[in-house]
Amino acid sequence: MNDAVPAWQIRAERAEDSALIEALNQTSFGPGRFAKSAYRLREGVMCESALGLVAVEGGILRGSVRFWPIMVGDEKSLLLGPLAVQPDQRGRGIGIALMKRGIELARATDYHSILLIGDEPYYVRVGFARLPPGRVRFPGPVDPARILGLSLKQGALLTQSGDVRRARIDVPFCADGAPLFAAPAA
Ligand SMILES: CC(C)(COP(=O)(O)OP(=O)(O)OC[C@H]1O[C@@H](n2cnc3c(N)ncnc32)[C@H](O)[C@@H]1OP(=O)(O)O)[C@@H](O)C(=O)NCCC(=O)NCCS
């Protein structure tokens, strides 16, 4: 059951949170996370620093959410995740609160939508819905029932379609990931 008045606060992620967030993601997802489709879209790309959030309580990291820039067809979109909460702190509303704050911040940006690969019964609580099969194509094998989206601009998901690609390369260390978004010739 969620606390009536949460003792934890949500704040922007800071550089010094990085190591703890990595440790939390390692605990929550294990090394297998790097093999997932979503990670192909993160390789060599920095997350949106303005949207990285942590939940802290008494100076202790309780949870974290990050968002990555992606392209869906030729539209700018965000990929939600990783979202993780310390195992002994789950069920307190931290995950939902992190996502709600992130979505609120993302609405003030020029991104059209947020996509994620995850469990519909959880993410439906913050407004995500399953996309029609085949509408967007992630790199690698993905269960279509787990491709969820949320419009940041009215009706964005009704028109968005195509391949999901990395939005850019910030750190060119990997040549085997998803193809880069190719801008149309001027
Ligand atoms: C998923 C996760 C972030 C949820 O964090 P949390 O802080 O416990 O979530 P909240 O407290 O906001 O919400 C808990 C509610 O969501 C439900 N829930 C949690 N994970 C769920 C899932 N995968 N599917 C359906 N419901 C889920 C809980 O049963 C609980 O329901 P209740 O409110 O009816 O009791 C956390 O369990 C976690 O870190 N898991 C490991 C990493 C992971 O799977 N991340 C998500 C994929 S990116």
C-alpha cells in the first residue's frame, strides 16, 4: 500500500547519482539488460539529462527513471526506462511517482511521444497504452504486446509509425547497434 504522505522526494538526477543508479539497474535487471532491444537504442547515446529523476529519502537513493531520445519514423520521441526502485522499497508508489513527474516534464519539451517496452498492466496506470501491432518496429525481437506508448502532443500516437532508431550518436564506441536516423536530404 502507498504511503499517504511520502517521506521520499523526487529530484533531478545529478552527476554524482550515476554510480548508484548503475548499481540499482544492475540489481533490478541484471547483466542481461544489455542484450535487450531497448539497449540497442541507448548505445552511444546520452539520456535526456533534463528528464533524469531520482527518488531519495534521507539522502538514500530509492529509485530512478531515465528517458532516452529516439526517432520513430521521422519524429522525435522518448524511450522510457530504465525505471527501477530498490527491491525493499517497492510498492510505496515510488515508481509511479517517478514516471508521472517525468511525463509532466516531457510534456514541456518538443518530443511527440514516449514509448517503452514493458508490462501493460503497470504502465497503463500512468496513461500508456498498447500500440497497434506493426505500427512501430523496434530493432531486434520484441513482444508486440509489450510495446506501449503515450502521446505528449495531442494525437501523436495516432500518426506515428515506422522504424524506431537511435536519435543521434553522442559517444561513437559502438558500430553494431540500431541504425542511425538518416535525415532526409535538404
Ligand atoms: C516495476 C517497479 C519499477 C515498480 O516500482 P514500485 O515503486 O514498486 O511501483 P509502485 O509502488 O509505484 O506501484 C506498485 C503497484 O504496481 C504494481 N506493479 C508493479 N510492477 C508491476 C508489473 N510489472 N505489472 C503489473 N503491476 C505491477 C504492484 O503490484 C503495485 O500494485 P498495487 O498498487 O495495486 O499494490 C519495481 O518493481 C522495479 O524496480 N522492478 C524491477 C525493474 C523493472 O522491472 N522495471 C520496469 C521495467 S523498465
